[in-house]
Amino acid sequence: MKKVLVCASALISVSIGIAALVSARAQPQDASPIYGVKLPEGYRDWKLISVAQEKGANNDIRAILGNEIALKAFREGIRPFPDGAILARLAWKYESSSRNDAVFPAPQSFVAGEPTNVQISVKDSRRYADTEGWGYGQFEAGVANRIPTVTQSCFACHAKLRSLSPGADFVFTSYSR
């Protein structure tokens, strides 16, 4: 009887292990397609580089944060950015604040509404040589957007800066002092 229980227990353990492995492979990966960029640990605690508003289809407000390497490059005007620089762009819907406007004489207050996405740009000149050293990822609710065209379009947009702002190293943001 003990042998049967030991064998059954071992069989159950192996089955659970295989099921966990299959389940892990079936789960969406936490890295962006093409570039393999992940949400960096602690990025929400990085320092603010700048803010921006995008009108039109996106109609959002954005905070651009940077890790210490990116922050130092911005402050010292170092271009191209050194390998290891990471930028995080957090976006929210741009919404009027009826609560704040109740205090002000005319509707004028706008705030961050629902979050839309987080975009990550990583500088690694060897890994991302085909895109001038930059890798990209977009995340919604903490999960990587798995549609390859979303991340493919990142460099296409950033590459337009080549002729407009050659010294920007494919980065739209300027450091706000």
C-alpha cells in the first residue's frame, strides 16, 4: 500500500510540474515582441525628465521618467545616450476636472485620467544595432503589448527625428529644468 501511495504521489507531483510548465509557456510573455524589452523594476520611482501632452487621437498627458544613466545624460547633454540609459513614458487620458473647476473661476483644470500605457526605450548599441541602439516596448496594465506592429512602429517614428533634430539620438524629450 505504501508503494502505491508513493508512486501515486510521485505521479501527481510530476503531473503538477508538467502542467505548471505548459501553463507558463501558454501565458503571454512579459517582454515586448521584436526587442524583448521588459518593464524595469522600480521604474515608477525614477526621476522626472519632462511632461508632455499629445492631442488628436491619443489625447493624453505623459510623464517621462529616466533611470540614473538617462538622467545624467540629460543633465550633462551627453549624446548619443550611453548604453544602459532607459526612458519610461507613462501616459494617461487627458481629462477635465470638474472638482478643480468648481474652485476656479472658469473651466481650466485638466488632470490625468485613466492610464493608457507605459512605453519603455532602452539604449543598448550592440543588442539594438539595427535601430540605432534603441529597443522599445509598450505595456498596458503591466502586460507587454504583443502586437509586433506596435513596437515596429516605434523606431519608424523616432527615426523621423534624424533630420529634424540630428543631435537628439532619436529621443523626443528634452530635459525640463
